[in-house]
Amino acid sequence: MFGNTANKLTGGINKQYNNVEYYFQLKKTNDSLVKANERLYNMLAQNYLIPDSADVKQVVDTIKIDSIKQFRRFTYREAKIVSNSVAAQNNYLVLYGPQVPDMKVGMGVVDPNNAVIGNITEVSGQYAVVMSLLHSDSKLNGKLFKTGETGTVSWDGKNPDELIFSGISKGVSLKKGDSIISSGFSAIYPKGLLIGRIKYFQELKESSSQKIVLTPAANFHNVEFGYAIENTQQQEINKLLQNTKQKIN
């Protein structure tokens, strides 16, 4: 009798221990996948500006370094999302992690599936505030993946599961499910990141454009990790733009 009771008690303790051990093992696996995702993002060809080598003479490279780094344009930095809102008129996310101090205001942020979620507005220590796409001031240049027409992605403050894609004329052929991607015209995001897919559309009677409603590519209700995208050429671009404005003024 005592032996049976002891066996049951021991079995229950072992089961609880295994559940706890499984939880922590799962967390370690999840963290490893997040890190692996970051490394894979940083290997994407779209992050580099490779010169045209069609007319370049080939030689043997004897330098024992990764010479392609000089052409890197975008670098991904991962962080945990510790706060997120979707029900307000102006929604924000908060990033936390050891790489956050290297992030800067203006950087774009994507989820683990490389879908756009917003851009950084403030950095303090290991925390960064991200203005979500679900924000009245959010304006993002996007384009139709199939046909290439560009427009503006915004939010009307009504439904967190819908974005508005404006500026597309009535003559453009659309289909439900068509993808809207980042145009690449901004220095914030690489070209080709998924923003959303067409949920429905309709022609506006007193306008030459169409009303297009998107389903966001990112699930803002349960996003857990974010990747800030650093444009390594941003400082040079800003300097050129500043010089141009000074010449005009």
C-alpha cells in the first residue's frame, strides 16, 4: 500500500519536473530560433548593394576576410517585444534586449516572418518604442507586388485587422489576396517586405482612385519578437539630403 502511494507521489513529482524542464527547454529552443532568424535575415541578398561585375576582370582573392561586408546596406537586430497595444487610436510596441542600445530612432521593425510592424520613435537603454502601423501618423510607401504601382499604406483607427492602401487608380487590375510590399523608395525598409494582402476593394464614385483595404501581414495581436533594420548607409544619405536642402535655401 505504502509502495503504491509512494510510486504515485514520485510519478507525480517526476511529471511536474518534466513539464518544467520541457518549458525551459522549449524557451531555449525558441530563443535559438530567433537568433537563427536574425542570422538568416542578415544573409539576404536584398541587404547588399552588389556592383555589376559583368565587365570586371576576375582575379583570385587572397584576402582572408569577408569582403562582401563593404556592400552591406541593411543589418537586422533582434529584440523581445515586452509591450504592445492594438485597441488605441495610436498604438505602440516596446522592444527590450541587449541589442536595443545599438538601435536608432527611425529604424524600421519587422516581425519574425519579415512582415512590417512599424518604426522606432524612441530609444532608452535596453528599451525602444516602436510606432505601430496601427497609428494615425503612420504612413508607409508600398507597392503592388504583381503590377508595381505604388501607394500609401495607413490606418484609419477603426479595425486593428485592416490597413488602408490609397493612391491606386481605377484602371489598375486588382484581386483579393494580392500582396502589398515595401517599395524600397524609403531608406527605412529594404524593397520587398510584405506589408499586407488585399482583403477587399471598391471604386470611389467621386475619385479616380480605388478604396483598398488590406489584411496586415503581421499579426499584431500576438507578435513576440521584433527585428530592427539598420540602414548602414543612412548617415551618408541624410548628409547628402541635408547638403541639397542647404543649397536650395
